[in-house]
Amino acid sequence: MVLTFLATFAVFLLVIFGMSLGWIIKRKSIQGSCGGISSIGMEKVCDCPEPCDARKKRMARDQHRII
């Protein structure tokens, strides 16, 4: 039981170290995919015809900052 736990823990540590090699070597953060959901024609994540109240407030605040 303990051997299985230690082996699993070691594998997880190796995976985390492997994933962090890009940052360790290049000091470059993880980036999203090229295009994201806009590449399939969607402007936002949800398919709601109208944004929720919290998003409307955030959009108004962002618009106010730009002007």
C-alpha cells in the first residue's frame, strides 16, 4: 500500500516537473491555443443570447476605462 502511494507520488512529481520545464528553461508562461473559441465563430463561451448582469457590469466598466 505504501509502495503504491510512493510510486504514484513520484509519478505525479515527475509529471509536474516535466510540465514546468518550459517555464524553468525559457521563463515563458503557458499560453492558450491559437484562436481559441473565436476560431470556430463563437464570440463568447456560453450560447446565451444576452450576457448576464455581472458580465454587463464588467463590459460597462471596461468600456468606461477605454473612453
